Amino acid sequence: MRKGDRRKAVIVVSSHVIRGSVGNRAAVFALESLGFPVWAVPTIVLPWHPGHGPSTRMVPPANEFLAMMRDLADSSWLGEVGAVLSGYLGQADQAGAVAMLVKAVKARNPDALYACDPVIGDTGGLYVAEATAAAIRDHLLPLADIATPNRAELSWLTGLAADDLTAATKAARAVGPATMLVTSAPVESPGRTGSLLVSANAAVLAEHRSVDRPPNGLGDLTGALLLARLLSGHSTRDALRLATASVYEILERAMSRGADELMLETDATSLATPGAEVILREHPVVELDHHLPSRPRRAIAGVDGCKAGWVAALLLPDGPLRIETFATMAELVDALPPDATIAVDMPIGLPETVGHGGRGPEALVRRHLGERQSSVFSIPSRSAVYAECAPFTTLDAWYEAHRRAKVVARNTSHPPRSISIQAFGIFSKIREIDGLLRERTGLAERLIESHPEAAFWRLAGRAMRLPKKIGGRVNPAGMEERKALLASLGIARAMLDAKPPRGAGEDDVLDACAMLMVAARHARGKAEPFPDPPARDAFGLPVAIWT
């Protein structure tokens, strides 16, 4: 650092103990020792780490904690901050307050980093309330640039096993943050342990001898040191090596003295210039079936309906991913090469009569979507979809047309079933695609139907936990959950955060990107239809939702 330079400050939000070197006591000391100013925010105050025995817990009241975080977010000094590091939370409500502060920091400084250490448990299970763990998973991880879970925490957060390096790498890539450091990572050699750093194009294991019954605070220290090294301009590989070497050296020295806590004040030189040797091993990058290819063999597109007509995420073999709108589906198809694969969030293939649950595909995918299953509309018979085709000049005419279409729907369904307003609202687009597919021979083999929530379920290996909209309005937390997933699979975060094209909403763009991922899977022969094999309607069009 040149004379006169001043490092950006780091806001550290974690637990505070009166005796010991865990939580903020470990993270703040490490960061300040490496030259970073720190704003320290306690989420809970304890006499000592709970592992040393029962003690009094002082948790700030939720309203006071939120008010304090708002003070920081509104502070005239917020421009000093270059990173936020969060760790142990005292209660679930704190997650929302931390998320608010992270967004404020990033709004003031777009280059700021957010590192989330999801301190929720270990091999013995959760040691925080499940609501707190879920709040970290749902509200903080989607915002994170870096996350540092241990292996047990990674498995809980993803629902995926992390029993070996391949499984841990796959689970880490499924979480969302661009840089994942998995501590207590599995290694092949007995008596050894390591930290596995997983990014979009690399997986590196920092391996060293394991130590039985180590003092607490290693995770807090690791997260702080990794963040400090990255902020100092080190590569992720060098940051991993230096952070691991420092932690291992400090651990060894504390154990040699018989200490029950890390002795950071005594071993401060190990933070800056560690001498311990760690072995770095490259691990094969796990290519997920649903990761977006940087250069597809042929054009792929994901499409969603919008006010402008259609919004599409387009990726051609010789160009970057782009978002565009089109007035008609025919215009969109004509803008692409004749072998392009297109996935669209719109029903394709219309039955003559409908049984329980609507068309077959809707009923089949709903069972996988949990609380998101209501987003899958039941589509009625072909005659109901085509019952009212004229443009509506007044709202009264629209409602009257809806009423008449419901009569047709009830007469062609067993048991009789009506039509929701939401489903009726997309009938014109269903007819547009239906007519185009019947007009153009062969198009139905590469213009396929999908559904955003079914796509997100397939991509994440689970249903989305948060709704995308609440009461008809965009839910920021639900959008973040989906953005984080798409970013982890190869779509640039800047594109996901960009202002949508005129006539398209932010949620429309995310849905189009989800459809793009399905198109990519279909082009590779990896997509799966519901039902399998697809059914066919009276015109030979496939009736299936692909994921």
C-alpha cells in the first residue's frame, strides 16, 4: 500500500464474546492486523463461546438492531466501506437487516464484496434455530459474492451430500455465490483435512494435517483472512493458500501451548506472514448438466411473454448473451438460425377435453414445486382457448369474454373446471404459438414448452423457497434467490441486474433466462419432459413441459 493510501473499511456483523477469539473478536483482529479499518456490529454478546458451557445471551431487540443497521446504511461515511462480512446471527430477524445493509453498501460502492459465513451448525446438526438458518439461506446467501460454509453447513443449505470432493464441488456450485470456500472439506488421505475453494472455472483444495479437538473460531478467522487477501488483490488461489496457512499455523501454535482458545494476540505475525506449508491440489471442475455453455454449438433462446410481446434471452455460437424484445413469436423465430432451440414459458399442444388437474404436464410438474405449484396454471381445452378470439376494446367486454370461455371450458372438462383470470389472460399468446407451430412444419421439434418454476426446480435440485411476487408485486428476496442461482450457472450477474428492455419486466427477464437454461439442456439432450414421452394433441403437436 502506497503512503497516503487508505484501505476500504470492512463491516463485520457477528457474535461478540468477552473472553476468547471467536466471532467478531477473531475477524476484527485479523482484518485490522492486515490493515483494514473495521466497523464491528455485534449480533449477540456472550461471556464466552457456548462450547465452554452455559452462559447469558444478550441479543439486541429486533427493532433496535434494524434501526442501528439503518443508521449505518444512511451514514455519510458509507462510501468508506469496501466489504461486508457476516457470521453468527442471534436471531432470524437479523438476516433481513443485514441484507438491507449489504444492498446499501453495494449501491454506494458497486465493487464492494459481501462475504457470508453461514454459521449455523456442524456434523452434530444445527446449533441455531432452524428459522435463523433458513433466513441466512434465503436472504443472505443470494446476495453473497463469497460464502464460507463448513461441509455440514453446505449440505444443510443445499440439501445435497458433500461426502467427497466431487460431491462437495457440485454442492458448492449449486449454492450461488461466485466464490465458495468449503472448510473441513473431505480429503482422501487419512489424518488430513482441507479447505476447498470452488469458483466458476476452478476447484482447489488446500490440504494439511488435521488436528483433533481444535479450539473454536477457525471458521471466523478463515472467512476474515480469505476476504482480506481478496481485497488486497491476491488471486483466489493465493488467497486460499495464505488464509489456510495462517489459520493452520495459529492453530498448531495454540495447541502446542495447551490453549483452549486461539491466541491471535500472541501469534499476530502468522496473520501477515505465515510460514506453515499447505499443499494445494487442483480438483476437476464439475460441469453441471444445466450450466450455460459459453459457446453453444447452435443458437439457443429462452422466451417469456411480456407487455411488448415476447422477451428473449438469446445466445448464439458467435456472440454474447443478449436480451431483446419481439412483437410476435414469428418475428423472434425468424431472427434466429433455422436450427435454433427455443424454450418458451407458454403452453404448447391443446387437448380436446381436459381431466382432473388440467393438461397432463401441469399436474406432473406441480408435485415437485411445493409452495410454488400455484404458479402453474391449468390450461383448458382447445375449444375453450379459441372460444373468444376478438380483441377487447373495454374491460367489460374482456370480462364477458372470460365468462363465455368459462362456459366452454366447463363443458369440455371432466370434472367440470373453470378458467382462472390469469390463464385467460395468456390465451392470445397460446393461440399465437399454436398457429405458428401448425403453420411451420418441424418447428415443434425445436420450439418447446417449459415453465420458469419447473426450470428453477430442475436447475437448483429443489423448488424455490421464496415467491417471485407477493400480491402482484415483485418480491426482492425471491428475485435474489433466482438471480443467485442463474448467476451460479453462468449468466452474468450484471445482466440479471440490468434494467430490462422497454415493455418487459425484471421478472420477465429472469423467466426468459430460466427458459434459456432449459433450451441449453434440450440442445445437449439433457432436458426431461413431463410426461415422458410427450403426449400429442389432435394436430400432432407435443404436449409436455420440459425441464
